[in-house]
Amino acid sequence: MTYLAKSPWIIHYDASSCNGCDIEVLACLTPMYDVERFGIINTGNPKHADIFVVTGSINEKNREVVRNIYDQMPRPNVVVAVGICACSGGVFRECYNVAGGIDKVIPVDVYVPGCAARPESIIDGIVTALGVLEEKRTKMVLDEEKKEHHRHAGMHPEHISQTGDAP
Amino acid sequence: MINIVWAIVFVLVAPLIGGLIAGIDRKITAHMQGRVGPSILQPFWDVGKLFEKENAVVNETQHFYAVCYVVFMAFTGALFFAGGNILLVIFALTLAAIFLVLGAYAANSPYSYVGAERELLQIMAYEPMVILAAVGLYVATGSFNVSDIAATTEPVILLIPGIFLGLLYILTIKLRKSPFDISTSHHAHQEIVKGVTTEFSGPSLGWIEITHWYETVFLLGFVYLFFAFNPLLGIAAVIVVYLLEIFIDNTNARVKWQLALKSSWLIAAVAGVVNLAALYLFYGGAA
């Protein structure tokens, strides 16, 4: 297990819809549920965060905002869509200004359904996200090694031709 | 006079002690708020995590300043624990703090700028009292060298209690505790984004956390100097002072920078200067 899974810092963004899930996310931080005992901190800064928790659906106004927050997060990172609106648009999906769930704009790793999502299921969703985070970290390290390997392999023929020319 | 062994011990061991203090701090804070709280090893996991992340810097100088911050803070503490000149220690401390401000200014971000300006105001607020503390220790013990001050048999705390009170006041600023956690805060959502650390992420932020551990150990060492005539009393005082800081942190809302600046200068001018004047008049300086 890496340190990533022991210290997930989240950034929470409340997109459109009724704000019910937003309040449930905040309930997770209260002494009743106390997510900090798992090392989870609500940072409020995308550059410090590992998990992007979004509640509510994508509309034409927040499309750019969600994209921007996601782009500012250092990799590896995961996205958790909390509540049915974030998953699919929910009851608002037919509205003229609603594009649908969060996955219309950014890749979503964990879907937490519910209206509103219960704090228990939100915590469960974040714990599931930790597994995905770990996977992404492993993949990132492997990609890095592969890139390094290719770089060395690329240099190899040059090296041979140089030594071949010498005598 | 300068003991290189202590300097090396500080550089190697201080992050471990500082991280553990931060973990205990979070646990006690959680209990004060009626929560269970994270493991006391949580700060180490946090920093380990930060070093596993991508180093997404805004520009190269930003990372350079973050590294300078940790290097000069480690130098400050190493010089202090090696028994060096306390004035030089204080100058190195200021230099380290300035590197953090420069790092925040290096990113073209309004949140980072606001944090950097607030950090500068905090430096203005605590600096006079830090200098007065050095002068007070000199008048009480007759030396600017930490090695001599630590070896004194004078009951320093009884000679300069006013200066000690002033130092306690600015310690809240230096440890980034409420009500003076103006430029950045350990508590979530108390900040315009994240103040001075807004634009730091991944390993750079990890270095800043480690710097804070160094700083905590150094500052508690400074507190110890006032009780150095009795080591057991000194260690007890350090523990009591840190518990007091945690208590203050959890019972106070953040104040505006105007109040932080004015009150710390007022405390320095009244408690610090009056104490120093009285020491000269009635005691004529020790040693």
C-alpha cells in the first residue's frame, strides 16, 4: 500500500441541482462521521487535492469550471460523482440548460448514487476511489519506467554505431 | 563552541520529532472537538503522499524557493542546536521565511499574492519580539551564544518573564495557530483558497511541511532556553507551552491582520521593553 491511500485530500465542488448532496458531504466532516480519522481532509485547493468530489449536474455555466478544477489537480487523481445528479443529471437531466452527469466533461472513476447520497455511501465511495487512486499511481510509475526504458533503448543503436566507427 | 554533532543530530532527527508533534497536535485537536481524529503518524503519511504526487510547479524558481526554505530553516535550527550565535540564528530564520514569500510571489496567482503579503505582515509582526528575546537573553546571561545561554545557572525566566510572555504571544504566529494563522492555515476552509501555499503542490508542498516540522522543533528549543537552568523544568515548560498553543488554536477565531500586527508590537513594546529596562535599572545585567 502506498501513502496515497492513507492520506486522501479532497476538493469538493458543488455544481448545479438542489445542494442536498453538498450538505451531506459537509456532514461527513462533522464529529458524527469524522472522515479525518481516515486522513481525509477537505482542502478547498485543487493543487493540494487527490480526489475531486463533485455533487450536482453539469450545466452550460459550470462546464468550464469543472474542467478547470480537474486540470489543475496534480496527477494521479480520481473523480467521485456524488448523488444521482452528478451520476446522470437526475431529475434535472431534461432541463434546457443541463448537459447531464459529470462524465460529460471529465472522466469519472466512482459513481455514488442516491438522492441525497447518505454520508455512509459517500465515505464508501471515497474508500472505493482510494483503490482506483492506487491503480493509477502504479500505472503512472510503470509508464514512467517504460518511457525511461524507451529512452535508453533509443540511445542504444547510436552507442553501437559510435563504438563501431572507432577502430 | 559550535558543536557539529548537535547540528547533524538536529538535521536528521528534528523532522521525526516535528512530525510526531504535528500528529499529536492533530489528535489532541480532534479530541477537543469531540472527534476521534487521525493516527498520530498521519503527518508522515501526508508528506509521503505528497512526494508520490506529480511535481506540477508553476515555474522552476518556485520549486527552488521551496527547497531554499527547507535548507535555510534546517540551517537555522542546526546553528541553534549547535550552540551558535543567537542573532545569526534569527537572521537565518528571517531569510528562510522570506524564501517562502518569494516562492508564493513566483506564481502569478492572486491567492498566492494575498498569502505572500499576509506572510510579510506576519514577519513584521513577530520580528521585533524575536530580536527583543535575543537581547533579553543576552542581558540575563551575558552571552549571545546559545551554548552559553543553555549552560547558564541563572533562572532566566525569573529575570525576563515579560520577554517570555511576548515570545509566547508571537509563538502563535510562528506556529501558524489561530487567531494568527493569517497567511495559511492547517485547518481546512479557513483561508482564501490556501494562502501562501496555494500554488505549491506535490513534492514542493511536502518540503514546506517538513520545514514546518523543523521550525516547530527550533521554536520549542527557543522556549527551552528560558528554563535552561533546570532541564527537567525546561522540558515540562516546552510541553505545557505547546499544549497551551493547541488550546488557543481551538478556542479562538482568526483575527484581522491589523489586530495581529498592532497587538504583537504593543506586547513587544510594553512587556518586552519594560522588562528589559527594569532588568538594566535594578539588576544592571547579569554575569
